[in-house]
Amino acid sequence: FLRYSTQKVFLSSMSSAMMLSILMRAARGEGSMGIRHGARTGFRSYRTTRAFASQAPSRQSGVISTEELNKMAKSASTRIIDASWHMPATGRVGYEEYLKGPRVPNAVFFDIDRASDDSNPLPHMLPSATDFADYVNEIGINDNDTVIVYDTIGMFSAPRVWWMFRYFQHPNVYVLNGGLPAWIESGLPLETTEIDPKSQPEKLTNFSAKEQKGFLVSHQKMKELVNSGVTNIFDVRSKERFTGQAPDPRGLRSGHMPNAVNIPFNLVLDSNGKLLPNSKLSSVFASVDMEKGVVSSCGSGVTACIVALAMYELGFRSHQHQGIYDGAWSEWASDEGCEVLKGD
């Protein structure tokens, strides 16, 4: 994360109106789309020479549409995952809802809390490669499968599982844009019969996993990055939680890390829970010097992956921009030795 990205982006595809808007906002020293810089960051100039291009991504998109999934579902190598997870305060349990339905046909359930490091008291921390492979084999996924992940909210917990598969070097993994709500809205087939968990057959597969450690940011590394200020730290929690106006839902200290930038994850989504098109996503990050690299953080490592997916769509796909602070606010705020700031 301390190295500058060598990725080059160009202004040739930008409209004159967009360029004029960026220049005018730079002159006024304004933020963009609700982005807030943490205290201590000081003035950050807008770098129009590092604005995003609207060119096609260098690789396949990380999201697919309902129409695309409907076609892919006919292939035996397509595995569909319901990765629904909900904040404890909602009272919703993803697995129970999956069993009752409705579901995308032939979907299996991925339990974020089960596929975690159960020796760590923090919520759903990444498991070891061995434990991840064991769990993925248990739900019936092979090395050569194409994995499609969705959730019942639209775009909430599915990107976390997408990021986990990428972290463990499974290349063919995608997020269903808009999740189950989009599938239902499209009028596509559903499974509505309740599943008896005891009747599910044993699955024998050959999934293997290997870690990409550069994608995972430890607590110690995070403290170093905060102190150095050389890497962008995206805090994707709500503005109210970032500023400390709202209490933390887990009863922790409220506020944010020094040098953090607030980019609430809902800024990269539309009103239907779909990822914004690239032309709109680029404006979310217009005020950020992306050459510095990015580490994303949230409350417990889930929603940070939504913003990681957004950056992936814009072509920022290496560990320099896909790093997740897994311990997130749950770990930072629990450490009395870590500074917590309030306000913008």
C-alpha cells in the first residue's frame, strides 16, 4: 500500500462540463458527493490529471445482471450463492430466510459467520485458507466453478463473499447486481418451497484456497498507515457514525480514525441497491488521489467490500486498492491505544 499505483487514467473521455465542474470545486476547496476527510488531513487538492476514465475495464466486470445469470444458470459449472447477512439489531437471520425462501433456484447458502476465524473474538474475521476451502467444499463448490453471489437486500453482504473468494484466489466470482430484489423484479423463476436442512445431501468437491495476503490489512498495519498518512483510508460507514453523531451499534466508541475519508457505501449504489454505472461511480472518488492506494474499512469488514467492488469496476483491482481492514471499527474502537476523532 505504500507504493504509488502505476495505473494511468486519462481525461480524454471526460466531458468539458465534468472537467469544468471539477476545476470549479477545486477552486472552492469543496468535497464531492458527501465525501468527508477526517481531521488532520488538511487541505487535499483535486488532481484532475488523475480523474477516472470511462474506458472499458481491463478485465471482465465483477457484477452480472439478472439476465446474464438466467443464461449462465443453465451451466453445470455455475454455482449460485445466497450470502445474505444482516446486522444483529435487525433481528433478521439470513440462513432462516434462505431456508424459507424465496431463493434463486439451486442457490446454496454461504454463512459469513461460519466461514470465519472462530478463534478470534471479533465478528466474522477471515478464516485460514484450509478452513475456507473446507467450508466451500462443504457447500459444494469446485475449483472450476463460476460463482455468482447475491443477497436479499440488493448489494450489502454479497460483495464481502465476492472479496473472500478473490482473496483466496478463486478467479471466477461475480456479484448479482441488485441481488434477490432485482431477480424478483425481473420476473425470473424462484424457489419458494421451504428447505429441510437435515435433508440436504452431502457434497463432495475439490475446492482449494490460497491466500493473497496483500489484500488483508492487519491491526498493526492499519496503525502504521493511519500514522503515516501515505495511503487513502476509506471509512464506508454512515456520515453519522463517522462524525460520532450516532452511537456505535456495538456499543463501541464513536467517531473515526485519523486521516480517514468518509465515503458511505450507499454513495456507490442506486435507490434499488444496484452498483452505479461507471460514469457515475467515477464522480464518487473524484476528490481522491487514487495513486496513493486505498484501504477500506467499515464496522466489521462487510460493507467495506461494497466500495472495493466499486473500485474494481473502475479498474482498481490490485492489492493497492482492494485492501480491507478486516478488524475494522470493531477492532480499532476496542483498542484504547488507538485515537478516535469526532466531527468531520
